[in-house]
Amino acid sequence: MNEALSTSAGKGAQTADAARILVVDDNSLSRKKMRMAVESLGHSADVAKNGLEALEALKSQAFDAVLLDIVMPEMDGFDVLAAMKADERMRDVPVIVISALDDETESVVKAIELGAEDFLPKNFDPVLLRARVESSLSKKRFRDQELEYFGRIERLTEAAEVLESGRFNPESLELDELANKDDPLGRLAAVFRGMAGEIYERELKLKRAIHTLQGAFLVIAVGLVWGLTPALSRMASGLGSNPLGLAIWVNGIAAVFCLGIAAYRGKLPRLNCSQFMFFVYWAIIAGILQRMTTFVVTEHVEAAMLSLIVTLQGFMVFAFAAVTRMEKATPRRLVGLLVGLIGVSLVLLTRFDMSNGAQSAWLLFAMLLPLLFAVEALVLAGKRPEHVDIFASVGLMMGLSACMLAPWAYFSGDLMPLGPQIGQLEVLVVLMGIVGAGSLLLAFHLIATAGAVFYSQSAYTMTIAGVVWGMLLLNEELSALAWIAFAIIAIGMYLVEPKASDEELVIKRSFNARD
């Protein structure tokens, strides 16, 4: 510390109520006298030789009282008083002015008007100093307690306003410290915190139940819509279509459908390079590899069997999400996936012919499809541009994939002309385009709201829907054991709940007694 401002350890015996007092005087002998007098009272004393140093000390440190000389160079005691009372951080520090001015009465009046707590002459009596310092400190302690009490009331009022707004969680109320106080206000805060916690938990359970129900409906919708794809693809194959040409038409129709809706809504996006590359990657995974695999495999594997194989994506997504920590791998979710796998295995046992080598080879190739679905789900869950409209996103991806497939089809001679007359194949292609767009739109929304792992449960509804559509459109049949397996799959779907939502809980009810 410099010579002008120093901190002295108290020479007297300091009590638990010892205060920290700032002595301000331009005269070194007077400073020393007042410092020693303060320390003899059991308090600690810091010193400043002028008003500027005093204000700097008061801004940087906390003091319980100030002994202030009036007549000082650069900034006198009156100016210090005025500056202190204008500053919220130091206006409540009590000031005892000490002066040897001739017009003592006038100085006292002016000091009191500026906010001084009391007055002492330069040749003060130690007993009088003790009385006035202790009186000032008592007022300061009472004021501090009053401010602390009002601060607690304000904190409780703010918590009530947060609760009334309907947007809160128990932690955001910040009542723990207040509720730990053993007084009526602390007990009120504890009761208030407990009631808020009960309300929050009840509403959170309700929201989770609704969230799960919404996710379940989306899972069923995705499965029902996508489940049409294998059956429609198999029907189109029987009418002379080829996988490459079919993929171009289906993706192109889906792109026109989705981009048209996005344009009508004014949601066509402007993309930077990284965002455009995301849609390129997605187009390769979903629009090209996934579509081509589906259309090629459906020429050799019945729709019901292909739908069953797709259920394997649930375990692939769960494994990838757990390893990358994208979602929490809870035991309940794992059990749900295992139960679903048991159901799928039972269905496969009723359909799989081990003696047919060709079928076995195509079934193994079909295993690529759930892997592509799993990769797509994880890419959408972690990398999708969230600001891009869902219709524009699907339309861009499908359009890019159609554009990338077109040169390949042209040079390989696999372009598939349609029309000009509307026949069964044309109707099937248009229907497949709309189904493809619909399933992707639903999947995109499901992944964004419920997470990749929960989305993977749509594979089970794809299985059921694929089998049902195969039975209705292609006259395929299933045994009683297969239907039992479907019941087991449904149990597995129930156990795999959606991911926890990161959104703030909003309680849509009023706590305002005036309403």
C-alpha cells in the first residue's frame, strides 16, 4: 500500500462486532490520532490523506463507517459527502464529520444536510467518539438488516412473478438460499419452493405423456406411409419399371411437390456452402443409396420380408447414438429395442427359407437398407440446418438426388419414359413420389421432436404396415405366430420413449388471483 492509504491491524482487542472504518484527514498527526482512537475501540482502521483517495478506497472496498475531515486540499469533506450520497454503493455508509472550523455550527448543518450521520470536533473526547461511532454502526447494522430483508422479499416476489408467468423450473426460482433461513420469511420461501416443485413435476409428467403420445402417432404415421413403398415398388417392378428410372421419377415428383409447397409458403431458403453440402450428403444417403437399394431389393424380396429387415435400424441407431452421446442410452430404451428384436425374429422365423441360397443372398444385401436408414436418422438429428423449412429441406434433397441420378440413367440407357397416356405405371409412380415425400416429411419432423432413437421405432410400424400393405395389395400371407410377434413389437415400441425435451416447460395456466 502507498503512504497515503494504508491498512492497520487493530491494536485493541477486536470483538465479533468489530467494524472496518475509514479515517480521512490531510494532516498526518490527526490521521494517526483518529486511527489509534478507532483501534482502541476494537475496530480496524484504514486511512486516506484526501477526498480523492477516500472515494477510491470506498469504491474498491467495503467500510462500515467513515471519519471525515472537512478541510482538505483537492476535494474537501463536503464534496466527498456529496459524491458518496450520489453513489448507490456507498450512500448508506455512515459518515461522522470531524472539523476544527470556526463556524462549527454552520459546518455541522451543511454536513448533516449533505447526509452526514454525526459530528465531532478535532479535539474530541474518546468517550464521545465511542458513543457516536457505536451509534452510527448500530444504525448501519440495522439498515443492512433492513436492506437484506427487503432484498429477500424482492427475491420472493420475483420468484412469484416467474411462477405466475408459467415459464419456470424449480432451479430458475433461485429460492434455495432464502428457504434455508430459519425465520418466517424463510419458511414461506420453503413452502413456496415446495409447491412450485410439485406443480412443475406434475406438469412435466403430463408434458412427457403428451410428448410420448405425439411421438407414437408420428411413428405410426411414418410406418403406415413408408410401408406402402415396398408394395408399390414391387407392383411397379411387375409393370416393367427399372430401379434407376423409377428412383429419378419418384424423387423428382417428390421434389416438385415439396418445393412447390415451400414456394407457396415463401420458405425457399438461401444456403451457404456448408448447408448446401449437407443436402448433397443427405441426397446421396437417402435419395440415391436408400432409394436404389429399396427398388432393387423389392424385385427379389417380398414386401413383408423387406419391411421386417428395416426394423434392424433401431438397434443401429441406438448403438450409434449411445457411442456418440447424441442421446442418453437408458436401460428402458435398450429393453424396448430388445423386445422389438424378439418380435422381429419371430416373424423372420415364419418367413425365412434357409434352403434358398438366392433368397439368402438378397436378404443379406437388404441389410444395407436399415443401415442407410440409421445413418440418415443420425445425420438429420445432429447436422440438419434447423432454420430451413421442412418442405424446402425434403424438396432440395429429393431434387438433388434426381439430378445426380439423371446422368447415370442417361448413359446407362435406364431413363424410364412415362406417358403421354396415364396408365397404371404412371399412377403408381406419382403415388410413390407423394408417399416418398410424405414419409420423409413425417420422419424429418419426428427426428426433430422425439430424437433419432425414438424415430427408429418407426421401423416396427414400417414392418407392420409393410406386411399389411403386402397382404392387401400383393396377397401375401402371415401365420398366427407372426401376429403374436407384432404384439411383442408393440410392447417394445412402448418402452422406447422419446428423448428428453430441451425446451423450457411452459405451464399454460394462471396463478394470478386477480384473474
